[in-house]
Amino acid sequence: MQILGIDIGGTGIKGAPVDTESGLLLAERFRLVTPEGAKPAPMADVVRDVAQHFAWNSPIGCGFPAVIRSGVAESAANISSKWIGTNVAELFEGTTGCRVFVVNDADAAGLAEMTFGVGKGVKGVVLMITIGTGLGSALFIDGKLVPNTELGHIEIDCVDAETISSDEVRKQQDLSWKKWAKRFNKYLATLEKLFSPDMFILGGGAIKNQDQFLPYLNVRARIKTAEFGNEAGIVGAALAAAQHFS
């Protein structure tokens, strides 16, 4: 099945057609900047523009930075709070003219890795963490997704984890990779105490610099980096839509 996968983030919206049988992109990824303020109407227009770039008129899968239930956003991470209560699927269907399925963005990335990437066939507890504008999470038990965990917002030392250990914070505070890795390792160690994972899969935009911080991470669980890199969200969104529409 061919699905247009779109990964929606606080800084960029990117997409590509995906062969859901193989997980391969069928065209070069296309990316547009997330509109300032990240409000519903302007972002829906960008999703339309991504679909039009590929002259797309078939189903679309969207990874979205929020808790998603039946297409409706119940939270808003690094986007406008006006999204809360919005039926994201219906809004995007209206602008694109296509059937749309929406899934939490980190859950989408995790689905890609557990289906085709480094998590394929792994049993036990696997935690996918996406490192970008914020921190996303996807929890799997014996390959089955526990949706909408949003563990980037657990509190560490009485503050939201992603406000001290996301890649965006590293850039804003001009932290060295070593100093940032110390913060991020504390985050992973906290998750380890709570969930005792067998494996962490690290994805998101920061992974292109993995050599700068992986040597400083020290937890008991195995650490793997996403095989799909920053394209995991696109592939996983398409997979989720294929499962929904099949």
C-alpha cells in the first residue's frame, strides 16, 4: 500500500510517499517550516501544501505532537494550545481532500523502528525517545504499542523533562554535547527506574550528531539509534494509516 506519511513538528512539517510493505520512501522527502505560532489553520495549509507537492489524492498518515484519541488532539506539545480539542484528522481532510489518519508523532516513529528498524523482533519493554524540539516517547511491550505515553513531560527535579534536556534547549542554552548528555542521561535513568526497559531507541533530529553524545550515556538498557533516523516519523505515520484504512 502507498501512503503519504507526514511528520508534523514544532519547527518543521515534512512528508514523503511510503511503501508500507517495505518501509521505503518512494520520493525524496519534502519539508516546509512550521508556521509561527503553530496554530491549526496555518498548519493545515502547510499539510495541504505538502500533499499538493506530491499531487497526492490517496490516504495520508500524520504524526502529530499531541495525545491523539479518535483523531482529536487532547494536548499540545510545542504547538498552539488552540489545537486542544481540535479534530486534527477532520481538519486535514478538509484541506487536503484525502482520507487522513492521525497518530502521536513519537508513536509513529516507534512503529517504524519496531516494524522495519532496530526494534524489529525485539521482545520485552522497548522505549523509543525522539530528541528534537521536545522529547517524544513510544512504549512497546513485546512489540505492541502502548499509545500516547508523552514521557517527555515527566518531572525531574520538579521541572518538565523536555525543558531541560531536549535538543532545542541544548541549542538555546548553547550547551556542549557533554553537558547536555549529562542531562539527557539523567532523563534516561529516570525512565529506567520507572519502566525497566530492555532497550532504548533514540531518534529525532539530534541523532545526526549521535557521535557527539552517545559516549556519555550510561544506563543498563541497550541503546540503539533509529535506523530510519529523522524519517522514522514519516514511515511510521504511513504504517499507522495503512493499518487503520486496511
